[in-house]
Amino acid sequence: MTSTMAPPTAKKVKHEMEMFGDVRVDHYYWLRDDSRSDPEILSHLEAENAYTDFVMSGTKQFEDQIYAEIRGRIKEDDVTAPIRRGSYYYYNRTLEGKEYVQHCRRLVSNDGAPPSVYDVMLTGPDAPHEHVILDENIKAQEHAFYQIGAYKVSPNNKLVAYAEDTKGNEIYTISIIDAETLTPVGKPLVGVTPYIEWAGDEALAYITMDEILRPDKVWIHRLGSEQSKDSCLYHEKDDMFSLSLEVSESKKFLFVGSESKITRFVFYLDISQSENGLMVLTPRLDGIDTSVSHRGNNFFIKRRSEDFFNSELLACPVDNITATTVLLPHRESIKIQGVQLFNDHLAVYEREMGLPRITIYCLPAVGEPLESLQGGRSVDFIDTIYSVDPYESQFSSSVLRFAYSSMRTPHSIYDYDMNTGISVLKKIQPVLGGFDASNYVTKRQWASAPDGTQIPISIVYQKHLVKLDGSDPLLLYGYGSYESCTDPTFSSSMLSLLDRGFIYAIAHIRGGGEMGRQWYENGKLLKKKNTFTDFIACAEYLIEKKYCSKEKLCINGGSAGGLLMGAVLNMRPDLFKAAVAEVPFVDVLTTMLDPTIPLTTSEWEEWGDPRKEEFYFYMKSYSPVDNIKAQNYPTILFKTGLNDSRVLYSEPAKFVAKLREMKLDDNVLLFKCEFSAGHFSKSGRFEKLQEEAFNHAFILKALNRVPAVGSAQD
């Protein structure tokens, strides 16, 4: 990758920061501007974009080819699997050429059967009984960014409340409309989070944020009243804690959770007696994490602690919450991820040996005593490595709906009959262009970390193209934070690499939650470096086993995975050919020392509080900005969004500026800033595909695999 245009050079302004006798000098501290309006900074970001465009201009035709491939695999006019709520089936529709979805519904037929494939696929005046409630394409016309964060139908199906973000900063406005006439009901609620739930048919619960965007207050809004008249149900004043909101599967209770990274306690609101306000369900106890469900006269409580680190499941009577019964005891090898309640069944989402599973239990009749659960039945899945997630189901039904995919199985919706154990495929993501799952191999391998821990790796490749002799190109993805599980899922965009002979792999490193709670604990705070050394061990394993070589190994990660990218690039730049880091959290120490930045205070239980000496020096030892060295680095692309409220654009801007100053090689270093995007890139579905095509083109260019203009695809 060469260019005759010189890369931008950021000016240097000395800024000293001293703590514990340690002085850090940050010459690029000036790049941070909370208002995002400083002309000099914007000019610098524009210069970075211009340089990126210049360097990538020679591959623009190839990028467009990849984009056409990716888009060509999508059935642009499609619908989601209909969900029944009362007398209606609800679903989303996408239209050919349109960026956003339509939110639709239709009446249940007299026989109660779901709409036929023919009925659902029809559009226009011939579509029987379809009613478009919200067309995001129309709403998005006036905005460069548009995202619906929540879409909630009232229990009587007469009203819809939705939360929209028009900047990408994750500050939402809630609108309430009549589902039939589409007329507004009252004025919008402004400055809110996407946490909204109906409290009956005449009231809406929602959460607002403080000045650092921490969800701190939960409110109840009575329809027809002004937002200024809304009642605050609870104000969380501890800046280590944030609020969340959910409705029980039974629709009889609202649950307000207040959580830090290690502690979570829950209040409940009886919707039929909302005037009584919130009641404590699980008290605040340091290190105890609880989440709650409801059925009949019982609350079901998933509880985690240091002793029960993979969680246990309890039940207690609604009228005597201290009288708990253990339904599922703690098990060291099995983590309870979550539960889904039904009138007669309980679905438990679990994890064992890095793989998710669903176990179904029959429950005694409502009113009968609950005892320890026995004889659960597991749902069968078709792949050896896969992803499975809950999906909206009817509480009164015996059918569990779940989402499923693997690295070679497109996103699928199944209905599982909990009485018979039979799964029925209701919807599978169409993949156009001759996709054949049998052409792809998926497998799991295990790498040895420096301390001997076995790290799982998920792998997929096209069996007719890959040689497995060390000559194949490989893209390795990693995240490894917040107990997040990066399960192997399907990506039609990834086919553009797989069908060019790439291997794609996911490193399930510590700091994530794939292998249980302890997996997370061993990759955070003063053990955070395990995340980075695990990733390096996975890369070395893939090279040793001839999946690739150093010259063919590319890496990718975003957000906390961007921290991973920055850390391993500093630690082992010789190991990788190219890296893509998206919205990367790379200025760890400076950010965690600034409590005015969104999320900082609540993150101290994840990364550590650097106001304490031990954490300060440990974080400094891996913080990517603080550890850039005068050495050779691979070809690198950093990407950010100007309106990102989670990871400020200035973090990658500073990293790139300092790296340009210090690195010894001539490898290309690019920085791309989206001016109308936040943490999750652009909002339109085709815009996102264009970004993926750009990433692919960058990686292929770094590997010298871009065909000459006019030549056949390599």
C-alpha cells in the first residue's frame, strides 16, 4: 500500500498529567472536544478522511464490486417471522432499495392461523389487511442518521410508543401514536433512553439519563399529561449504578433493575396497582446480582454471587418474597444465562463448555408448590458450534420461539413445542447468489494460553478453496470484555472473504462470558492482560496449525475489542499483517481518570479505578495510547463515529496521531471518521454494508489480493 499523498500530521501541544509521582505527556490531548464543533479539530478529521479516500481510491472499483456482491446476497424485499400479540400478528418488512424497515401488523384470521407466506410477502394494495404503523424510511428522510431503539405496542394493541435517535449519540425521543390512525397521542418525551415499557394501557414507564448519560431516573408518564408532570418512581444517585427496565412475561409487573458491573438489585411495580409505586424485590447487597421473572403467585429470581458465580435459580411467593425455594442449584460447569417463563413451562438458557443450550422444564399448575426442578429436556441443534438467543414468545403458549444461526447456517427462527420436543423452522434468512451451506466447514479448536488455560476458537472456511498448508489468508476476530459472549453466527457479508479463500476465526478469549462467569473474572481488572495474551495465543496456534502465516493473518475488533486491537498491536506487531479497529477504546487510562465522560464511573468495576495506585500502573502498562513504541507496525485502519457517546472519537484520533509520529515502518495507517454516526456506525442497512465492503477491500489490499482493473476476480 503506497501513496504519493502525505498523511495528516496533527500539531503537538504539550499536556502533562501527573499522578502517584508519574508524569504522562499527551501531545494530542487537544483533539478532544466534547461539543464536537471545534473547527480545527473538524478540519483535522476531514484531512484524515481525505487521506483515507486518497489511499483507497485505487480500490474503489473493487470495493464497489464487493458491495454489489454483499448486497446481491440479500433479499431486499423481505419480512420477519410474524409475532402474535392478542388479535394481531406483528412483523417488520423491508422493501427493495430502501434503507430502513416498515413496522406492520395484520389481524389474526378467523381460524387463528398465522398469515400465509403468500399473504405476508404481498405488498401494495393487494396485501390483505396489512397496516403499516411506522415507516422508518419516511421518518429518516430528514436525518443523516436514524435509529429506532424501542418499539412497544400497548397491551390493548391500540397505541404504539417508539424511541428514535437522529444523531447516533443514543439520546432518544419517545413518540406515542394511535396504531390505527397514526395520529400522535400527546407530545413527545425528550432526552430519554430506549428503556420504555407500557404500564397498562394508559401509562408508559421510561428512563432518563444524567449529564454523563448514565440512566439514573425511572418515570411514569400518564397519557395526555405533560412530561414535566411525570412522576419519578426512583432516582439512582450512586454513579456506579445504572437503571434498566423490563416487563414480566406475564405482563403483570414492571421490573426496575439498578446495576453496577458486579451488583444488581430489583424493584417491582404491580401494574394493576401502579399508584403504590415501586417495591423492593431483591435488596442491594454488594456482589449479589439478581434478575427477576413472574408467573402466577411466584417471582422467579436468577441470583449470582461470588459463591454461586454461575448463578442459581430461586422462586418466592409474590406475597412473601423472603420465603425462597431453590429451583436450580448452582453448578460449576453450567452457567445460567437467562430464563424465559411460560404459563406451564420454564425455558432456561444455559452455557457449558463455551456453547449455549436451552433446557425446558415443566412447571406445576399455578398455585401448587414449586420444588427443585428435575428432568429438564434440552433442545437439539443442527451444528457443532452455533448461536442461540431468546425471541418473543406467547406467555400462555406451550411453544418457545428462539433465534438460531451458525457460521454456515443463516439466521433462523424456530418454534419449539415444549410438550413434544419438536422444532419447526418458521423463517430462515434468505441468502441469494447460489449459497450452499454444505460448501463450508465449521469447527472448534483450542489454543493454550501462557498459563495453560485452553482458549476456544471458532473457525469457518470454504472447503473447496482452503488448503490448510499455511498459505491461506485468515481474519481473526476478538472482543473479550463485559462478560459478552461472541458466539459463532452467520454473516452473509463474510462470504465475500470466505469465497476468496479466507478462513474466518473468532477467539473466545477471557474477559468474555463464553465459558462461564469465571472466564469473565479472569479477564478483567488486574487480570485484564489475559485477554490480550489469550488472543496472541490463538493467533500463534492458528499459525502453528497451518491455518495461516504471519504474512496472511489479519485481525479485527471494535469498542472494547478495539482496545484488544491496540494492545496486541503494541505487544506483538510482528504477528499480524493488517488490523481493523472500529470505535476503539484505546486511551484507557486518561478516560478512566475522567468521571465527566459518559460511562467512566460505572466502568471502574470492569477496568479498575485508576485513582488507586495499583490500578493506575496496571492500566498504564497496557493502555494502547500509553504504550505506542518506536517499532514497526502492520497496516492499520482505525474507524470512529463523531457522535459516539461510548468511546469518544478523540481516542482513536490520538492513537493514530501518536502512532504516525513514532512508528518506524512505511505501512499504511488510515483513520476514518463518520461525521453522521455514533458507536454503531451508520444507521441504514445498505450504508452498513458499504462499511463492511470498505473493511474487506482494505484487508484484501493489505494482502495484495486486489485484482487489476478489468481483470477477473482472484
